[in-house]
Amino acid sequence: MKLAKRLGVSKVLFATSMALWSWLAVSPSFASAQKGYNAVWNSSLQGSSAFIDASAYNSSGDFCQQVSAALAQAFTQSLPGVVIDGRGVQPSGGYTCANPPGYGVSAPGTWTVLLPAGIISISNGWTFTTPKVKLVGEGVGLTTLQAASSFTGSALIVSGSGTICASCYGADVQDLTLDGGNNSSVLYGINVAGSGSSSPNSVQRVSITNVEGTGMLISAPASGPYSDITVSGVNTSVCVQITASGTLGIHGLTCSGSGSAAVRLDGSSNFIGDVSIASGFTDGILVGAGSTVSGSVLFNITGGGTNTIHVSSTNTVTDLSVMGATKGSATHSLQDDATSTTLTDANVGIYVLGSAITLVGSGGSVFTAHSRFTTSSGGTSDTGVTTWAVGNSSPVGGCSGSAAPIGSLFSTTTGTPSSPPSLSVCKSSGWTTVY
């Protein structure tokens, strides 16, 4: 009896398997999936034109040629916004690219490429101008674009053409490593050179290493955000330089290597936050050395060799807000050349350099001053530091050094109508009541 039941079950399973095989063999919907369309269920098994497997197209050629073949097929069917899955592509010659994905394809719409794990050796820089492109790897250290020894071009990835307009786009780059291979031709890991105002470029969870020049150059306004970036092996240059104004900012940067400055800020209205910098760089963040800077914020900055933050006097820097500077092993947490100020505090809560003020001094000489505020009270070796303190009694006697630098103010917060709160100033002769 048991044997009969087992035979009956086996017959049912065999018949079901044969029926399913026959259906798959003749189903036109599944046949379309075999051509590259990933299958989806919509009352029946159908190919999804939104998600295409590039391994089914053009088995000859390098990795990028196979991706381009799938992309060309998608655009002949007017499929903007398509996702090209390159993770299953296995070229006989390994992962190499003579030209970037999409090369030679007239792309009328946005598209995304899913890159496989492994090292993709590229012979030319990947330049993307229009339309919008998204490159997504399997993760940092898993997907790597590496410059070949024969690499030509100045950057591994160029996002945008340098033109800023509503219909000009570039690339979003995510979850991969860019390796310059210490090739002297690789001057930039990523060069963000242009952006559309309604579709900014972005770089997220990307590691840049072994670049002879600048890890990432940002010259496109309204581009970003740039988050969770790691730059290492940068030789005698900078990790990141921002020359554009009004970007969506850097949110998370770890920079190691050596050079004069890890980050150069030469554009206005920018945000740089959550940054950790190795001691091999003289300056952690250098502000205003290349251009006028105004209205920018530096938040939670750590490290550097001599200065964690260095405000240059080469060009005018105004309305700069520093919130949270930790010097680590650096000599100074902040050096401000505009006001001849150096701070050696282990941590600086707030330092704000405001607008420039033109004043007339003795003898009619004209000089420039700045509005400024800091929570630092200054150390004995600090220069140019003044503060405004408050307390419930008036100070008396001398004032100097870390107690209160000359020029500091003190507001007494308690008093009576007959003896109101007072304002005192620290002079060389000691505390003097102003009123």
C-alpha cells in the first residue's frame, strides 16, 4: 500500500515537472526574459523591460561593450529609466573596458548600471554628460574600477561636461572603489565638472585610492550630496577640493595620505561635516587659499598635522562658521590668518568669522577688522583670542593668559536698580568697568 502511494506521488511530480518544462519552452513571455529581460509576474511570467540582464547580449567584446549592447537594445524600444544588470556578465578576457558603458549609444533617457564584484580595468576615463547615469557597485572593496597601465585621460570618472544648465547631467556614483593604480596620468579620482539644476550629481559610499593628484574635484554648483567618502594613498596633493559654490555638501569624509592640505575649500555656501584627517597633511581643511569664500559651515572636523582648520588671508573669507573642531595630534585646532588668531584648544565648540569691517585708525590710517565670536577662552600660547564671558559678580585685578586675554569682555548678570549689572573690559592694567 505504501509503495503504491509512493509511486502515485512520483507520477504526479513527474507529470507536473514535464508540464512546467513544456510551458517554459513554448512561453513567448519567458523567451523574452531569456533575451535579457528579468522575469516578473503579472498574471503570467513576463519579461520586465525596466530591468535588463546584460549577460544575454553580445557575448563578444569587453565588459562595457556588453553593457552598451544591452543599453542600445533598451533605447531602441524607448525604455528610459532602464536598469542594466551587469553583474552576470563574464567576458572571456576578464573585466576590462576600453571605453565607458554607454559609449557610442544615443541615450534619450536616464539609466542605471549595476556593476559586478571584482576589478574592472579601464583604459580610458569614464565620462558622463547626458542623460543622467547612475553607477552602482556591490560595495567598497568589492567593486573596483582600476586604471590600466595604458590609461589615458585625467580622471577615472568625469561627471558632467562643465556646463551648468537644466538639461545638463552627469553621474551618481555609489558603492564602489576607484583605484588610480599610482598611474601618473590619473590626476583625479572623480572630477565633478557639471550638473543640471534639477538633477544634481552625487557620490555616496565610495573609496578613492592611489591617485597621484586630487581624490575628488568638485566644480559643479548644486551638485551632491557627497557622503561616506574615503580617500587614501593621495600623494602630495589633496583628498577633496571644492571650487563650486552652493553644493549639497560633504557629509562624511576620511582622508589619509600626505600633502599641504587634505581638503581645500575655495567656494562659497558649502557644508563640510564629519571629517577625519590623518596627520600627514599640514592643514586639515584650508579655506580661501584659492578664491573668496563666504557663508560656509565646517562641522565636526578632526585631525591634521599642524592645523585642523586653516583660514587663509590670501583671499577674503567671511561668514565662516566652525562648529566642533578637534585637533587630535595637530598643533593647532584652528589658525585664522585674517585675524592673526591661533587656537590650541583640544576641542573648539564654536568659531565664527563674520564680515569684514573697514575702520579708521590713528593718524587717519584705514584698516580692516572682522566681526568674530568663539567659545574658546584661549590658552597661554594662543594669539589673537578674545572672548565674552558672563558671571554673577564683577571681576577685579589683573587679567592675562588663559584666564581672559586682553580685549575680552565680561558681563555681570546680577545686580539691583541702585547697582545694576556691569560690563568690564580686560586691559593691560587689569579689569576696567565700562559702565
